[in-house]
Amino acid sequence: MVVLRHVAVPIANDDDVAETATALDPYLDEIHRVTGIHVIETRPGAVNKAPLEKRRADAERFLAAFESRLAGRVGADTRIVFGADIAEMIAETADEVGATAIAFRSRGSGRLARLLSGNTTARLVTDPDLPVLSLGEGQRRLGESAPRRKRPDVEGT
Amino acid sequence: MGDEELAKDLGLLSALTIGIGTMIGAGIFVLPGVAASTAGPVVVVSFVIGGSIAMVNALSVSELGTAMPKAGGGYYYVNRALGPLFGSIAGLGDWMGLAFASAFYSIGFGQYLTTLLPIPGVLFLSDIQVGALIAGVVFVGVNYIGAKETGGLQTVIVTVLLVILALFAIQGWLSFDLGTLLSDGGLAPLGYGAILPGTALIFVSFLGYAKIATVAEELKNPGRNLPLAVIGSVAIVTVVYAVLVSIMLGVVPWPDLSQTAPLTQATQVAFPGGLAVVAVTIVTLGALLATASSANASILASARINFAMGRDRIVTNWLNQIHPSYATPYRSIVLTGGMIVVFIALLGQDIEVLAKAASVLHLVVYALMNAALIVFRETDPEYDPAFRVPLYPLTPILGMVLSVGLLAFVGQRELLLSAAFVVAALVWYFVYARRRTDRQGLLGRYILNRQEKLPSSVVDAAATVAPDGAGVTPPTTMVALSNPRTEHSLVGLAAALAKDDGGRLLATHVVQVPDQTSLAAAAEQRKRLSETSDQLLADARADAEELGVPIETRTILSHEGLAEVFEAARSSEVDRLVMGHRGTRLAGGRAEGRLDELIHDLPCDVLVLDERGFDPSEILLPTAGGHSSELSAEVARALQATVGADVSVLHVADDPTAGREFLEDWVADHELDKAELLVETGDVETAIGNEATGRTLVVVGATERGLLSRIVGGSLTLSVLDDLDTAVLLAERPHTRPLRERLLGR
């Protein structure tokens, strides 16, 4: 499926690595290349909410973990980018690396947080430039015999 | 990787507004009434002196900040220059100082809030304290969630504040009356001796400039913008304070000036009738905005200081964990927030205590910072600040003298508090931080490197307070990785051992290059190789971090696998080497040629795990005594201590009673007290085979020299070990290692 040739995958944090990799697993046979993207949210002109050095070190760690989980199965690469608008930066970076689609695990956020920080999921899927694949929980493949989904489950979130 | 420059987006205006926004809240809106009542109209001079002291320190902060634009500000410089003992004082002082300052700003917020809304007092808390607590919790909550904020906002806030203050200044000037200013006892009704105590009280109004340095890593062009913002904000704020406080005191006589909401009162008097209501509301809203922005900036700055301290292990790095959804350093914010709440509740009755406590702690930090500047200039050849203080060394010496000198005027209670704090910070260093941090200060190194030339008392003192980690490398466990499949097991084993002796890990990936490929050609393929290597080592790093063991990683390109592993172990002076074996391959490569020579000259303790994985829950430890069983006992003991392994010790003897005696002695000698004792008779291999069933790991010490050589030579006759389902860990300790070296734990 050509739309999955090069998939940009936003990774938000440590926990997201395993969840996203698992969710991505059923489609890996159809994917050629994955670029893991982490956006470090900045506040242009204002003091950032967390020390950037810490954010960068964390991002390097979990992107490396993500890369090594996929390594050997698909071509994998990672990017750390900085920007005020997470959804916009994901879309921009996906475009920059020549991705054919964006795939991600939607992470729920509370109403208050959504109000204050905007909901990345909502903005990512609204009027996207690239096809956006919202990943379900995926299937943990314990053995080779476990059944594998062939088609992306676009509805599952 | 992304563009790091993108992350530096604080320009000069933003930096300037951070400084002004943090400072302006206190001096104008909160303190004039209290300060005027302690000094009379000359309190204006107190503000000017405070501004001058701040300016001398601002020069030093600017130099240090341009030399090291790093998160953490004052703490960072002091720790670098004077070492972790003073670093602990500076870091904890800066942190507590910010918490006190935030509590102070919150009380200021509460004071103005209660003029707008009726707030009830609760229990022992006054209405102002309740308002302050609400404010404090909101400020902390906003930083916990990390609400969106742009530079525009801070600039708008500061601009609005300056406009409000300018309007007040103009209208106030029109109703200014020199008679009012001098009405009650002239300029200095309480004597000129009240000026400096006044300065000590209002110095909290100048604490904002150093915040710019705590976020120096985020500044665009810090070499230019940092000094301009730091010095500029102090200059602007000093002028604003002097002018506005003079006007206020010419509008309302000093004994009558409100202790809680002075600017509202002065506005009410200065503005005519109908306009007064609107003006008072605007000023009150301005006061809320000003105190809120001061508190906000302080809470943000405190998280930066925690981060810098955590990185140096002066506090636990646990504090600096980033929230998975909000991406904020939430633990640090909650802890700081908790302190703010406690300070408001316990000390909020008297705003003077909070103000002075904040000032005292910052003054201690400033004094240390000036000392740090001198140490950098004198001892660090690589120190190259873009901005240099004028009149060195006069300026930093003056900064030190003024900072310490001002302490004399804060009053006994606050002085005692600061002494208690310094003692607490010292205790913290010696009890907690000293064992963990390994960063020695420039000063300590300078002194210890010049032992002959300096008086021995100085050298002794430097050696006494040096961190335990400095100079002495912690024990190192090297793990040789070759295969992603076994990485997890090997790092798990190595990390458990390293954790037991408080040491660190050195993970190496030895890439064995075929002989026909030149190393230069191999280096060209480096990209491909390094991808594999990076992954493997990144996994190792992730595993080690999860287990809480410090780790270093290294990739080695080589023609001779095992020899190179041993060579690396030798040159890095590691204490033990962990590697995997599969069939006759060790550490992923076939050791050829020099095998015997190699195996008979082990660089350190060697542990070889087979590929059946590492699960230390049920360990079988067969022993017949002897040299290498010391090592297997050590390993079992470490696994008992770190991962709670159940250890069973097996001895095969002809006579069960003698066997049990031997085993009891052996276990006691090796301090394996919680082990289960198994004594069997008959064939050794059968006994091991039987007992291994159902257990997860068999640890075998090499009985006589050469167990390892028999594996790699393919002549291992302990075939039982190959037939087991249980994983086998072989342990061999070099014979040749001199006792002295072993005692010193090389």
C-alpha cells in the first residue's frame, strides 16, 4: 500500500514508545520506512516550561528506544524538532522528511488540559496535508503464529 | 536532529521583560508602606542603595552568564568554581530563596485581592493568607499544567504595568507636596541609621535580574543580550522605584501609608473624585498582575535550579522527571509549590519575614557567585566570558563585601534563619550529596594540584570536603555486547553487579572486522556499522538507566574480537568483565591464535553468560571451594542484595556430614547467610544436573585455571552444563592479579 511507504510517527514520551511500536506492529510488513518525530514544545519569547536540555536528553533516549524497536524490520530514523505548535511541527516535519502518511497513537487528555494547551490529536486530524492514521492498541505478537491484521484499522483509536 | 538554534528564542526585549516583570511586583506594589514605616522618607535612599548593590552583582552575573549560558544560573557557577560543598549551599539557597520570594509575592497578591473581594479568614489564617494560598496554588497549578504562554504575554504585562505606573506617576506628581513628604519629622525621622535596615527589607524587590541568568540557555545571542537585559533591568527598575516611592511619599505622609496596599491608597488620594474609583481598580488589577508574574517567573526559575542540581546529583534527579502529558518538570514544581504553601501558612502573617528570608538566601548566593567569578578568572584557562566586569578584581570583591555586609542589617531572626539554613545545606552535602556527586570544583582541584606550594592546612581542608567521587573512579563493570538478542540479559546482569558495589557500567560494542578489510575502509563503512552499534548501545543505555546505574558506552572496531575486549578492559582499568558466549564464540567473535596466551592472562574478573538468558530468581551455586568460587560467591551475594535472588549452595562430598560442615564454613566465610545448603553424594555432574532443574541460573566458578579456555577451545567436558535448560554463568578470577591490587579494588 503506497500510502504507508514512509510513515511519520510522533512519539510523545517514554510510555508512548512501546505503545506506538506495538500499535504499528501489524502494519510493518507494508511500511518501508518510519521516521519517529518528537516535538519539544517551546514558548517563543517566553521562558519554556521545562529545561530544554532535559527535554532534549529525554527525547534522545526514547527516540533511540523507538528506533531500535523497529530496526531490522523497516528503515527507521528519528527527528527532534522544536516549536510552539506541536501539531503544526509534526505536519511540517513529516512533509520535510518526505513522509507519505502520519501515524500516531492518540493520547487522551483531560478537559482542562485541552482547554489550556489545545488538543494535538484534534488539530492533527483536522484538515491534514497528509493522510493521517490513528492507530488502535495493536496486537502484541507473542509468537509467530499470532494472527496479524492486514489492513489499517482506521476507525480504532 | 532538530535545529537547536530554534529553541533559543528569547530576544533582548523578552529577557528584559523577564527581569523587569519579576522585580517590579514587589518594590512598588507591596513594600513601600512597610519600608516607609521602618525608615521614613529616606527609604528612597534605601531603594537606591539596594539598586546599587544589585547592580554590582548584576555585573558579575552578566560575566558568569555569558561565559556559561546554562540552566541553573548562580548555582551552576558556584558549583563549577567552588565545588559541590558551596554548590549545595548556593543551589539550596537559591531554591529556598525563590520559594520564600514566591510566598512573599503571593502574600502581596493576597493583600491586593482582599481589597477587591471580601475573603474570609480560615482557622489561624488571615484573609490575606487565604488569598495568598489561593494565588499560590493557582500559580503552581498553571506551571504544573504548563499553560500555553508566548513572549507577547509577558511583554504585554510589563508594558501595561509600566503604563499604569507612568499614569500614576504623572497624576501623583500633580498632587505631590513636599510638605507632605517632610511633614512628620523631616527626611529622616528615624535617623539615617534606618537607611540600611530599610535596604535589607526592600532588597527582595531586586531579586529578578538573576532569573534571566537561570534561563540563559534559552537566550538568543547571550553574549550581548544577557548583560544588556540583566544590567538594563536593574537600572530601569531602580529608577522606577526611586521615582515612584518618592511620589507616593509626597502624596500620602509616610506614617499613614498603607502597610498592605500602598499604591491603591496613594492612587485614591492622588486621583480626583470620580476618576479615583476607576484608577484604584486599574492599579489593583496591575498589582495582581505584577505579583502574579513575579511568582510565576520564580517558580519557573526554581525548576531550572532543581534541574541543574539534579544533573550534578546534589539532589535526586527523580525530581526532574518530565510529566508525560504536560511536559513540565511537575515533581519539582509540586515540591517547590508545597514549600510556598507552607511558608505562606506559617510565616505569612508577617510579610517582613518572607521578604528578608528571600533576600538573605539570595545574598548568600550572590556572595558565593562573586567568589566563583574570581576563581574562574584565576584558575580556569578556558574561561572566556563575552562580557567582563569592569575594574576586576574590585567589582567582584565589592559585590561580596556588599552582599555579606547587607546581611548585618536584616535583623537577628533572619540572620539566625540563614545560619541555620547554611548548616542544613552543609549537613545535606555531607550526608547526601557528597557520596553521589563526582564534580569537584575548580578551586578544590587547584588547591590539591598545588599541594607543595600551599600551606598544608589549606590542602587538608580541600581534601576533607572534596566529593567522594572526585579523583577516585568508581568500580567499573564492563559489558561486552555483540548481539541485540543477548544485550538485555548481559546488561541486566552487569547492572545488578554494578549496583551492588555502587559502580558504573561501561558498555562496549566490539565490531569485529574481517582481516582482509583495512580498518580505514571499515571506518568508511562506519555509518552502517554505527547504526547497528548506536542501537545496541542505546538499548544498553536505556536498560541501565531503568536499573538506575550510570553507564558509558563505546564502540570498538577491531580485527581481533576477544583480544580487543581484553585490551579495552585493561586500559579502562575495569574491575570485572561481563560477556556472552555461544558455542565456542566469546563476545561475539572467535578468538583465534593467541587464545591460550589470552585466556591465561585475564585482565580482571571475567563472567561469561550463555545465551539462555538472565533470570536470577533461583540461583544454584555449586562449589568445591577454591579460588574462583570466591568470585561466584561474590556474584551470588550481589544478586541476592540487588535483585533478591534465592541462592542455593551445592556441595558434592563422599561423606554428607563432612560435606555439610565444609559448606557451613564456606557459606560463613563468604557471607552468604541466607543461602539454602544442599549436600549431595555421588557424581558431581549428575548432582548439578538434578539440582539445576527448576532453577533459573547456575553460577559456576572456574575450579582450576582454564575453564574459559576450555569453552572457547571447544573442549568443555562439563557436558552437563550444555544439556541443562538452565542458564549458566561462568566466573573466573585471574590468578596473577596481585593481592595488593585486589585489596585496593583497582
